[in-house]
Amino acid sequence: MSATIDTGLFTSYFGEGFKGGQCPSISVPGRTFPVKQHFLNDLLDAMHQQHPPSSMAALSRHEQTNKYIQREMSVTAIGPPPPHQATRPSAVSKQYDSDDEEEEEEEEVDDSELDYAESILDQARSVSRMPRDEILDAEIPAYLIAMTVSHIVKTSSPNEAILCFLSGWEDMQEVNRQLLNTGPLGVNYNDTSKFRIHMLHSTLPSISQQEVFEPLPDPGMRKIILATNIAETSITIQDVVHVVDSAKVKETNYDPTKRMTTLLPTWISASSVKQRAGRAGRVQEGQYYCMMSLQRRELLDAFSVPEMLRSDLQEICLHIKSVDSSTKIASVLAAAIQPPDQHSVSDALTQLTSLGALDKNENLTPLGRVLATLPVEPSFGRCLILSCVVRCLDPVLTLCASLGTKDVFVSPMTKKEQADRSKMKWAKDLNSDHLAMMNAYNAWYDVLTQASTRMERTGERGDPARASFNFTDENFLSRQALENVKRAKTQLLGLLEKAGVVPTMTYQMLQQQGSSFEMGPAEYNKNSNCIPLLRAMICAGVFPNISYKTSKKIHRTRHDNTCIVHPGSVNSMRGERMLFPDQVPEPGSLYAFSTKVRTGETQIFLRNTTRLDPIAVLLFAGENDVDVVGSNQLVVDGWWRFNGSERTIRTLLSLRALMTDGFEKMFLILDHKSRNNHLQQGRKYYSQQHHQAKNDTENNEYNDSHRSTPSPLLGYYGVGLDLGPSGGLDDGMDMEGLLSQVLESGKDWLDQPAMVQLVEAVVELLQNSDEEMMAGHHHYHHQHQYQGYTSHTPSYHASSSYNGG
């Protein structure tokens, strides 16, 4: 974002009652030095005048760069040329083509740079089907930027640092490669006695980024910084005199129709041009070189699009309702200074209703009131509360705490292979980025705890900090990100205690817990080491973000037929080969993913993935996302099918209904506890609610066949599994009886024996099903019909062990 504010927008918004409809404003200018701006037109002329044709020949031969220049020079006041319109030759081509035969020394152009540029266009066209304007906007002229850096090196003092603004990590790597491998204008950037190239990116270790602020050991050395827009407003590098601007920025845009975030390079705004140019004039006069034409400069938007217009609105809708319960959310957002699209608001409300946070009249539900107090996405907030019910609180705290910070895994450019292998060791045989992160965090926290214990015993100062530094450095982890997760876990646990979800930890409880790294009471972490249950919790947190694997490389989601797991994931094709060299998971496997991102460079990526058991999806899918087809098939989220025997389908539906009803009643109790009402006072209300729910449930088509003839509880969800002792339940108790015991129990809602028994049953079912999944006993079939057309839809068949066979 730019630090330059649209003053007129705000003065007009608050201008009611003022003369001319504008409220007064005060402008306090900062101290800046003059910066001379060079756009592409002037830059090319200057390079032609100051460098011999032999040195410039490589630029004229670089096909992708010439196409880029041609397009920029063809931009007019009414916009870029249409797709069919021929563009005139670039100034570079016209001026240098005639000199090609006379050049004294020919410079090599690496074919890989052409591959890089072509891959951007080809993959975007074929896979992402981006509009032509978006394809062209995604292009970064890496070689032209490298040439510009060399032009500055040849024409300025070596103690003047150069800051290059690029749109992302891939572009930073490509420009760095161009500098080191091609040496534009004959400059040798591999000479470390003359040049230091630094990277500024959020995924890099903090210590490596701090080096950019340190003075160079020799005044004859040149500092070159490749950065994203992190350097636009957040930092000031004192010795920067020259700014080279790609004029691009990667902006996130949320598409509610496809539930997908796009992350595409796009042209910056006019305010960002001003802000980036200003980076060169912070401490002395500077120079600004922009990779756009003057004509393009006139077409830029004045300011960037606000984040609220580009984001999923679920959180903001929830918070609006918690502050003003009587006003419609759409009305509140319509009064914003720049209101979001109505369709985006409607989609957010639909998602919150499906989640159970809002009712059909847009009122906050008991769950919604609790979710509004948690600083995480609503779906993960619900997942966090469910983790208390199923007793795996600490790992889900870690999961939710990690959402608001950068990745705990770092990947230095020069040690990428080592970093990837280090991440894989945390994944082991888990097939999960989420679980790999949890493992890494727990190991780091254990090191920190042990070091603190040693310091208490020996009195040695600084031992925990030193141990943390050594561990994160050796394991390619971000110490800052891990510290942020630790702080966020403490904050989330405090909010859960305040809401009455978990009891406040007393001194006695802390003493009993000892040196355990798990947060929260011990009884709330009884199942924290149950991997199948953690997979189910991840599914609950990200749903409906589910994909299935159609080939070794390709995944499909509900809205996109062709997606690829991000290369940084342990479930990418490369990651799976590293984890399972002998047995890569077969097509048909289900995966949860945190985000689906379309970039300008490649295809649609699935980030942060976890392999799932289909039963976990069935049991923890959204409230209204499971439909029955016939007697032996379920459809989840309108597109994924689960096949099984009639008994298996009936049993799983019964268990799902039981869980859903039980959780709803828990949320009611929780809501009243958080409002400081006594459980005894609310019991009559819960009983009334239960009788109404019972009547409603009896009309539910899922359970018609067996509601009329109650059977022992274990007969419904046992599915041939040995569930062990009844845990205090009567063998003849039906589902309504179970719910009644849950509601009428005088104990704390998480200690009720009925709910405990239910959770134990779910855990054992998931464990057995997970073993089947990892053994490869779930099958995938092609060419199933749904919604009127043929598609490659996964169809899982319950193993014979599920049916008692």
C-alpha cells in the first residue's frame, strides 16, 4: 500500500454541514529532497546516448524485452492497443538493429531467461485463462531492469545504493539471475569486492534482511537491494540514491464466486509512483527510473484499491453484527467511505450462515457471539471451539495462532534444497503442511523450555535466546514467526477462558501440568496426539477448501478442474517424492488446503495442504453441505461423493446428526456461560430447545428409517468397531436419550459423560479410517455423473472393515 492518502475522499466523506461539502484538513509536509524521474521513453534515449551500440546489442536481441518495450511505446491516452492491433517496432529495435553486423563483441543471451518470460504467458493463457490485459500486466521486464541497474552503475558513484522494486520473490530471483549470469553492459556482479546484492522479502530470515541497513566495509562497494513493496512505506535505507521501479505490485483479490484469492502483478497507482520515487530522496537528491512509458503514467489510477474491496468480508461482517445487532450488515457496509460490492457482502453472509454463526434472519447465533471475540477467521474460530469439545486444544491453538503471522519455515535463496529437506523432516509421514508446522513449533518450544529450565538451575544468562537462535538457524525456521505464534496462542487461550470455553488455569493446575508444552488444562488435550483427529480439525477449519488428486500433479476443486499443490508444500509432486520415494499417494486422495491462489506467473496453486480421510470430511463438513442420494451415496458440498453400504451410510449420517445437534447445544450452553448466566437457570431453556430439536429431527429424512425403532446407541455409530466400555451410558439409550443426558447433566459441559463417549467413538472411528487411508484402501473411480454433466468426480468406497466385515 502507499502512504499517500486520498485527502479529497476523506474531506468529502466528512464534509456534510461544511461549506462546499468539504471538511477542513491540515497538511504537514515531510522533509524530502528533489528526485528526478526517468520514465521508459527517456531511459531508453539516455542508454542509447551513453553506451556504445556493441554494449546495447544484447537488449535489441532480447525478444521478450523488445515485445515489452513495443507494448509500452504503443500505449496511448485512450489505453493500450487492442489484442489484434499490430504494434510498431520499439525505439530500441529501430536504433540498434542496423548496428548488429558491426558489433565488435557479441554478448550471450541465456535461453533460460526466455523460458522464464514465455512460461509466464503460456501457462497463464493455457491454465489460468487470464484476460489478455492481465497476462501482459503480469509480465516483469527482468532483463530491462538488470540493464537499467548496469546503466546506473556505469554513470554514478559506487557509494550510491540502488533499490529495485519488484512484485514478488520469483521476480527478485530472476533479476538477480540476470545480474549474475548475463552481466549487462559488461558489469561483473559476481565481484563481491565491488557489489553486494541484498533481498528484502517477508519469507527470508530476519538476520539476512538486517544486513541491508549495515554500512559496507569499503566505500568503493555498491549496494543493490531487490525488494517488494515492503520497502515502499515500512523502511528507509539511508544510502539509497537510485530507485529502479518495475511499476508492478502483487495485490490480493478475493473472488467470492470461486472462493479463490488471486495474487497477480498489476500496475501500481500514481500515489505509489510518488511514494516509491520518494525513497530515493530521503537523505539527499535522488534518481527514479520507472519501467513504464509516460503515456502509461497518465493512465494510472490515482490511488490503490482499498483492501476491504479486495478481501473476504466474513470477519468484518461478524464484527459489525456484534457491535450493532439490529442493523443489517449490508446497510452498514453501504455507508463505508468506499463500500464493497453487494455480491461480496451477500457471499460473506451466506458463508457465515452455513458456518452457523448467523441465523437465517442475520442474527448472531450463540456460536457467532463467541466467534466475534476471536481474532481469527470465523471457520478457524469454530474449529478452535470444537477442539475444546474433542479435547485437542493445544495443536489447534498452534494452528490458529499461525494464521496471522508469516510462515515459520524460511528458504534462503542459496540454501533452498537444504531448507526444503529440513521442512520435510517435520512432515515425516504425515502428508500435512499444517502438522509439519505444529511439529516444528513444538520442537522449538521444547528447546526453549529446556533452556529456560537450565538457566533457572545454573543462573546462566541468555541461554534460552541463544538456544532458540541456534535451533531456528539449524532448522531453517523463523524465530520471529515462532515467537509470534507463541504470543498469539497465549492471547487466544485467554479469550477462550474469558468466554467460558475453558476454565482459567489455576496455580494448582499449572503445577500439576509441570513442564508440558501443551497450553490449557490437561483434560482438554487428552486427544492432542491423535493425528486423525487433528486432520479432521484442519478439515473443519478450512472447509469447503477440499481438493482431490486426479493425477500425479493435478488436483481438482469444486470450482477449478486444474490446480497444482504449491511447490513449497510437502504434498507437492516434489515433496511427495522426497517423503515417499517408494510409494507416492495415488490419484483419488483428498486434501484440505488453506488458500487457493492464482498468480500471474503460473497456475492455480493450493497452499498449505493436508491429506484427509473421507470420513473426516463427511463428519466435519459444513452444517448444510451433505445430501443423500439413494440409499448408498452421500454428496458433500454439492460435488464430492461417498459410496458405501446402506448400513454404513445410515450410521455415518446418524453420527453426523448426533455431533451436529450436540455441538449446537454446547454452543447454547457456552453462550449463556459467557453471559454470566448460571447453568441451572438455563437448563429449562435447554430442555425446551431439546424437545423442539427432537421433533424437528424426527422429520429429518436422514434418520426416518431408524428413529421409529430405537436401538442401542452403539448400534448406530459402532460400524463394527470395538468401542470398549460404555463409559456410564445405558446400553439401550437412543440418540434422543444421549442428547437428553448431555443437556440435563449437572456437570461442566465438557465433562459430561455422554459427550465424552461420543468423542471417544469419533476418535476411534477416525483412527481406524485413517489407517485404511494411509494403507491405500480407498479407491477412486472416473466418469461419474452429477449436476447434469460428466466429470471426473472422486468416489470413495468404505472398506469392508467399516461394515464389520
